[in-house]
Amino acid sequence: MALNQEITKLLIKEGCQIFGFADLSLLPTEYQEARRGAEYAIIMGEPYGTTESMCANLAGDSRIFGIEGGKTSEPLERYRSAVKDFLKRRKYKSDIKYMTTVITYKMLATLAGIGWVGRCAVLTTREWGNALRFTAIATNAPLVGGIPIMKSKCPSDCHVCADVCHANAIKRNAVLWERFSDGTGVHRDEFFDAKACRKGRKLHDPATQICGKCIAACPFTERY
């Protein structure tokens, strides 16, 4: 727990408000090989989007929304560098390469207890909604993992994201996300059509192929 506390203090000092610790032994069997010896992951997030950009995005203009999303890269890199330096000084290994291909930040964030996979298939939190970007570091440091969130906390009667999706990528009355300890559960494809989403992004803004209407409209996002 001491290492968790030190990293927590470090991230708070750097200005990071969204972070958690994921126990990688809880990953489904098919992802265990991708760990490459890592025991835990430190997942760090940063919110993006002002009220102005969210409103403009819902109205069909995603330019400000896209720019603000891109601005998150600097703080995320800073958080990651600070934690990586901390681990290096204490002779622990750190590696994030495996996460960019097989293990998603979204999966790590659910294991860390940061949030759940929402109806619109993006990581959603009570505090910040789903207007978030993430980075992560895997390590062999002896950390303590958070309490995983294994079931969607989106209200079953909330269909706001589905109603604003012009591509009909979000299945309005489908069952919500859930993952069981054995790796089974309700898969994303059961409530979200990724192919339709890609087509919809192109229609929404051919230049940037950014949409995010579901993110801007989410009641949890509106809270912050």
C-alpha cells in the first residue's frame, strides 16, 4: 500500500485527478500472455471538452471539441513520465507497449475501478462522464489493485446517447455491458455497432472524422 500512496501523492502533485491501479492477474485468460511479466497497471486519465465545445459538437461542429481532445496529450505524457521516473528510481520495470495493441485502456480502467463501459461503448465515470483520454503504465512493482467495476452503471432507462447518434450505432434497447470473472459477459458488439460508428464519424465531419455526440450528450458528462 505504501507504493500506492506514494504514486497517489505524486500524481496529485502533477495535477492528475483521474487514476487507479489495476491488478493484471484479473485479466481474462486470453489476455494473460500480453502482460509480459507485468503485475499491475497504473491508469491515468484527463478530462477534455468545455461547455462551449460540447454544445458546438452537438450542433454539428466538432472543431473545438477535436482541438480540446488533442490538448490532453501533454498532461498525460507528463503524468506517465513522472510515474515512470518514480518506478525507475526504485528499480521497478515499466512498460506500456503491450497495452496499445491487445489490452485497452478501457479494460484497464474497469479493472482499476475508475469506471464502466457505457451504452455508447466508451469508458464512463460518475465524476467526469466519458469525455476522457487515458494513458497507462504496466509494472512489476508490488502495488494494490482497485476494486474492479464489472457491470455498467448506466441507467437502464437512459437512451440519450442512442437518441443523438445519427449513425444508429448505439442499440437503444440492448442489454448493457457486463463482464464476469471468467471473462465472459455482455460484449460490446451486443449493444454497439463499431462499423456504423466509423461511417457516422465520416458523415459528421469528413475532415477530422471526429464525432463524439454521444460523449457530449451523456448526462454523466454534463455533470462536470
